[in-house]
Amino acid sequence: DTGVSQNPRHKITKRGQNVTFRCDPISEHNRLYWYRQTLGQGPEFLTYFQNEAQLEKSRLLSDRFSAERPKGSFSTLEIQRTEQGDSAMYLCASSRGTSSEQYFGPGTRLTVT
Amino acid sequence: ILNVEQSPQSLHVQEGDSTNFTCSFPSSNFYALHWYRWETAKSPEALFVMTLNGDEKKKGRISATLNTKEGYSYLYIKGSQPEDSATYLCAFKDTNAGKSTFGDGTTLTVKP
């Protein structure tokens, strides 16, 4: 399967713990995006990379969130000191270029208790 | 903050009905408009990429139109089938943004 993969699919954590999610994009895609989605809303942009460079980060994103794409391939999203409000579906997507459609992974559902 | 709005929020139709939804976006600095279909428990799947004013795209029974001057796009489904039940998302890109701004989607339920 050459689609976008995300791990883990589900994560339950206690408030205050750190969590890290991984995204493996389609191999020839140079752009990688992270989104957060809550019930009844569309995906909300968090950050995106072109190759290994993080080009934009949402102003809504607190300093507890950080993302990396060290070799321009897979990416990780870390949330430090999780809060209940961080509970959401975290989606990763990749694309070939600016106007190309994005291919989404299945998401990681985070529940903070 | 860019405002991308979709209407209606939800729609219930009978099998065989034709339906359409609207995506409204800023009319300035347009770069691209994408439509996605998101079925429950699956990943969002791209339907159309629209870049030119007046674009019309078609895939089977689903088609879309684009008006960048007035800032809207319509998605049409002809002869809806139960398998068309999903949330339909539009995503707007402006000229300077690498990111996409998504609407909240229209959730379509087609009853047999």
C-alpha cells in the first residue's frame, strides 16, 4: 500500500503527558500537512512542510505543539503537557505541489482524560 | 483568518434525488479550490481540483463549478445513491499560502 499512513491510530493519554504521532507520506510527495479535526468541523490547519523545511505554522498552535520532518520523508507531531482540549483527530496529508490535491492518512484519534 | 463556508450543514435526500451544495470563499487572491469526500471511518478523498474561473469538472454523477470572481463553488450530485452518503469538504488556497483552509463540510445522507 503506497498511501499515507499514520501511527498510532488511537491514543489515550492522561492530562499532562506528552504524546508523539508519526506520519509517513506518499514517497514522491514533497509537501506534508498536519491538521486537527473535531466533531462537526472541517480539518483545521496546524503546520506544513516542503521537504524538510517547516514553511508555515498556525498562529492558533500553542508552543506545546511541535512538528519535525528531519529527512524530508516521515514527520512527527509532538504535543507536550496534553490538555483535555487537545482531544481531537489529528490528520496528516501529503501532496506533490501547491495546487495538487492532498492525500490524507487515516488519522490519529487522541483522547486526553 | 480566511472564511470558508459551506451550506447546507447537512442534507437528507431520497435515493435518486439530485442535490447540490455550496462552498463560499474569499474572492481575492484565489489560487485553487479543492473538493473532498469524507466517508465515515475513512480518509478524506480528493474529488476535484479547480483553478480557473468558470471551471467545470465531472466525475461520474458528481460535478462541480467554480466562480472565483464572486467566490463560490457548487457541487452537484445527480441521482444520489446510498453510497454517496458522506461529508463533502471544500478547501481554499490563496495565492500566497501553502496551506488549505477547509470549510466545515456538508454531510449528505441518502436514504434507500
